[in-house]
Amino acid sequence: MDGILNFYKPVGITSHDAVNILRRIMNTKKIGHIGTLDPMACGVLPMLVGNATRISEYLIEHDKEYLVELTLGVRTNTFDKEGKPISSSDKNVSSDEIVNTFNKFVGIIQQTPPMFSSKKVKGKKLYELAREGIEIERDPSTVEIKKIDIIRIIENKKIVFKVKCSKGTYMRSLCDDIGISLGTFGYMSYLQRVKVGNFNIENSLSHEALKKLISQEKSYEFLMPMDEAISEMKKIEVNKNQFSKLRNGNKIHLENIYSADLNNLFRVYSNGLFIGIGRITIEKNQTYLVMKKVLIGDNIGENK
């Protein structure tokens, strides 16, 4: 049972809670998730099952898309509706100001992570410090807002919008920054993640739907195969003898046609079966394939 589950996380539970729920439903301990979602947020939370937990590092780079509501006039200590109000403003802003300000945030931006976040600084999660009343300086991160579409402006006080962004982008910080840029304050009043890479909300499964599927059949066809989740990687096919060498930690010689792909990652197959992730190396003007992760067969292991 290896693959990725397109799970719909409801409001009110943590991402860690979701892992524990699925461990019980699917009767396996080997489950992880891609990208944390706050308890107040809902939506797509891809869950890695079995050996798929070993490819998480290749999936966290995927873009994400969110449906967000920003409420103007108040700033909270958490930058969302769960926090305590710490500042307020009676300033009225126009629809044109809202549209123009939103447009300024499209592209490469610098964003400071909120104190109430799971980001670690010197080994400690920021929210752990925040709960102790401690606020520390945080280095800004470079993130990319690839697209913002304003869906609805309600009395120039609430803005519903959709965002496509790079990994590591905090919607709460974005709402806070937009509020300040408008000359007022703002907090995130709703958040739904609608897409992570190839995983869309339209075909995500709630835990109730998952229970029903598992009770009906045991084939786990609802799991996305590991190789489908990393389909952006090129594909290499090897024969049975080559697979035996690769599985045992040896490199195999390839034609120089792959030299342009030096250090790129490949999906490696044998007899049409996905066996893992490899990379191209060059030694003494010869091109080789070496496995980075073997995900099937005996002696599963890594070669870094």
C-alpha cells in the first residue's frame, strides 16, 4: 500500500490530527503529509502512504493555490480570525485602491513568517515561543505570488480572492501585509487550499468518504501512484540486470545522450514498473545512472 492520498482536511483539526485519523482508518503507521494546514483552514492536504513518505522532499516544491478571505480594519496577533485584536483602523478604502494594492503583491516578494507558525528558528517552532508571549526577529523569506484573482469585494471591508503561490508562502502574512499596504489593517478570516501540485480539491476525499471506500474494496485505487505525483521528472527504462545492479547500490553506464541532464533527477523503471528515483553522473567522461532512492524490491535504500 504505497501512494499519495488526496485528503480533504476539515476545519478544526491539525495536520497531525489528520495523520492520526488516517493511520486508524488505513491501519498503517507509515503516513505523512505534504505542507501543514492550520486548524482554522480546510482543503487539500496530500497524505503520503507507505514508501511514498520517502519522496516527500520532491513534492514540497510544488505550487499551491488557495481561496482566501481578507477582513479589513483589524489586526490580530496571529494575523487570522483566531487571534486577539491588537490594532484597529476606521479608514475606508476604495475598490480601486484594493485592486491596485493586490496587484503590487504579484511576483517575487519578501515575506516575514508570522510568529504563530510552525517554522523553526534555532530548533524551536515559532508558535511555541509565541504562546509563551515571546516575539523574536524573523528573517524574511523570498516567495513568489504567481497569480492573484479578486473574486469578490464586499462593502470594501472583505475581499475574497484566489492565490497561486510558491512553497513557503503564508496567506496570513499576505493578508497582514496587504492590510498595512492599504493604510489600514487586515486579518485572514477564511482559508481553503484548493490545489497542491497535481492534487485538486474537486477529487479530494474526506475521512468519511475514505472509510466508505475502504469498506467496499481493498485495492486502494484511490491512492495516486508515486511516479504520477512526480511526473515532471523525465523517465528512464532499465533492464532486469541493470535494475539488480542499481538496487544493490551500483551505478550503470548510459549512453552520452544523457550528459545534458547531469545531476537531474529521473523516474527509473524496469519492465514498465517504477522502481525509484535516480540521477545522472559523469565520471572519466562516461555517463552513469545511480539511484538516489530505490522504492521497490529487496534492500530498499538510498544513495546520496
